[in-house]
Amino acid sequence: MGRQTTAKADARRRRKTAKKSKATSAPGATKTAGAKTAASRGSAAATTTATKPATATATKTTTATKPGAKKPAVKKPAASRPTAAKERGARNASVLRHAWTTLREDFARVSAYPLTTYYLILVSVLALTGLGLVMVLSASSITSYDGGEGSSFAYFNKQAMFAGVGIALMFAASLMPLVVWRSIAWWAMLGGIVLQACVFVPGFGKSTKGNANWIGFGGFQIQPSEFLKVALALWLGLILAQKFGKMTTFGHAMIPVVPGVLVAVGLVVGGNDLGTGLVLMAMAVVCLFIGGFPTKYFFLLGSILTAAVVFFVLSSENRLKRIQAMLTGHADQSAADTMGQAWQSNHGLFSLASGGWLGVGLGASREKWSWLPEAHNDFIFAIIGEELGLIGSLIVVFVFGVLGYGMIRVVMRSQNLMVQVATAGYFALLIGQAAINIGVVTGLLPVIGLPLPFVSYGGSSIIASLLAVGVLLSFARSEPGAEAAIAVHRDRLRSSFAVLARKRRK
């Protein structure tokens, strides 16, 4: 019994000792395992850092996420956004290049059409003539009624009649072949000089506002200098075409060109109309330049004409005052001289300034109530600026630009020197005179009595201008392929009327 009790006690002691030893060794083992795990993690991180430095800087250590937590949004690289913008810019540039190429092709196709020049000139002139009729009615309504006519439409009715005559002459002249103009050039020049000389015949010549440039017969008055302009360009075209390459000597170069120009200018300036004389000089200079006039003689003639202009300006007190008024404006105009030299130019500027961008409205001008002299004639552009504003004024300038472009096309596309020289003369006549008129109204030039072609009131001016356009249209019809295109249009028009006639019979 005693041995069994002792054995049982020993067994219990061994079990207690084993339990104590296990409890003592467990924390150490846990610490050792944690150290080993940390060491392994550290070595792995070190290995990752050593092998992928760029990735380590861009990617942080991943932390454990709780269940249900949102994942962070992954942003696209910043380099993709500029790439997309570049692609959009490239697409837009491609679209613009395609549109520009298409536009250029369309413009080239329209420009190559044989009747483009013809329609550019015709449409622009008809547009200016229509605008002129409207503006003459607006600008002259007060003056016409107050001047004893008893109707606000008096000037408009006359201008409409003159425009109708001019348009009829324009279309008749446009049908003439080139050989007709070549055959009548000398007769036209001689007729223009004779008519201009008639202004000095007592009882036949008429003087208006100090200018003896009118002739009257049968209750009508005409200004022959307007028709002399048309004849001069045609005559210079013929002469310079015939003498091209032959003007090697002084006599051959000067005769008959210089005497003809000097006689025409002398007769006009002799009637105290220096403005028209300047236009004739400009026409002669442009025609001689295009016609291949020798350079040394060209400068000689230019010096003579310049000296003549200076002489006529300095010899006239009225012309000197106009130049002074242009330079000083209303600064030199006292209260006692309200109708002085600067009155007309100042009120022209007042009219333009009051129009603003869009104008005061058609017919609503205040300056036409006897404030602005010659509102329906030389200063009608001021009324356009007041009633139609800056936009309307720029449209008028643009239409004149289209007309000038059409004339340049005639010069560039024609192979006939007479056509080129005469067209250059008409360019100086119509576009040059329009530029002078607009320059006068805007105060850039001294007051010169020149109307705005196709727009200002005046029978001689509009008839002669439309006649010159008829000659230009005749030149445009001589362009290669133009007659065939006209024949095609004529056949289409005839077939259209035939179809309408059949429908009516049914």
C-alpha cells in the first residue's frame, strides 16, 4: 500500500512539472515565431525595394481592408488626357483643311467659268443703281418738295428715267462686238471734244454753280465731260494698242496721245471743273501705264500734268480755301461764318457720325433737312452713312470692290491690248471717282464736285457710267468660252418658255 501511494504521488508531481514547463516555454516560442515572421517580411520588402525601385515609389504597402470597404478609385494616367486633346485638335485641323480645300476648289471652279466676270460686273452695277434710286428718293425728298416742285418724288422720277435710259444703253452696248468699238473710237473722241467745246458757245453753254460744263437744248441739259470720259478711255485703248512696241521716238510716242489728252483736260479745266479734269488725268496715266508707254516720256507727261494741277490750285482762291478747310475743319470757322468753306464737309462728318453702326433708319436723316448741301448729289454717301450706318457704308464700299475686281478680271483674262487699256481707263473712271467722292465726304480730301457713280443724282453721270459698263460687258463677252456659255443659257431660257407655253395650252 505504501509503495502504491508513493508511485501515485510521483506521477502527479511529474504531470505538474510537465504543465509548468509547457506554460513557461509557450511565450518564448510565440516571440520567436513573430520575430521570424517580421524578419521574413522585412527581407521580402527589402528584396522588392531592391528589385523594383520605381514600383516601390509609385505603389504603397497594401493594407488589409475590412469587409464591405470601398476600393479606392483607380485614376487614369495624366499622360492620356493630353493625348486625347491632341487627337481632337488633329481631327479639327483635318476638318478645317478639308473645308478650306473644298472652298478653294469651288472658288476655282466658279472663277474659271467664262461668264463669272460678266455677272460680277452686271450684278454689282445693278445693285449700286438700285441703291442709288432709293437713296436719291430719301435724300432729295425734302429739297424736292421745298424747292417748288410740289412733290417729294420730283428728283426721284427724273433719276429713275435717267437710270432706265442708261440701262437700255448698257445692254445695247454689251451686245456690240469688239470690232464696233475699234471702228468708232476715233469718232467718239472727236464727238466728245466737240461737245465739250460747245460749253463755251454763247447761248448754248450753261453755267451751274460757277462751272461752265453744261450745254442745253430742247429743255434738257447734259454735261458733255461725262461722255468725254467714256470716249477717252476707248480712244486711248485703240491708239496704244496700235502703237504698242513702236513708240521708240519722241514724236511717235507723243502724237497723237499727248495732244488728245491735253485738249480733253484743257477744255474741261477751262470750264472751271478741276475735279473732272483730275479724273481725266488719272484715266490717262493708268491707260498709258498699262499700254506700255515709254518710261521716260511717261514721267515727262506726269510732270507736266502735276505742274498744271499745282498751277490751277494756286491760281484759285476758292480752291485754296477748300484745301485749308480740309486741313483745319471747323476750327477756323467763326460764328459769323456759319456758311463758310468748312460747312459742307463738317456737316458731312456730322451725318456720318450720327449714323452709328446701323444708322438712324432709312428716310430718317436729319442732315437732309437743308443742313447738308448737295445731300442727294455729291454728298449722298454721307446720307448713306447716317441712315444705314457704318454697316451700310461698308456694304457700298464692298460692292464697289466687287465691281473693281470684275474689271481687273477683264484686264487679266483678255489677250487684246485695246481691251486691257480701255478697261484700265474705266477702272480709274468708276473706282477712282468713287474713291475720290468717299474721300471728300469723310474729310480725307478737299471738297471736289464729283458724284458717286451710279448712286448720286445726275442724268449725265448715270447714263455715261452705265454706257461705260456696257462697253465693259462687251469686253467680258469676248472672253474665251463666254459666247458658248451665253448660247447655252439662251437655249435653256427658250426651252423653259416653251414648257410654260405647253402647260398653258393644256
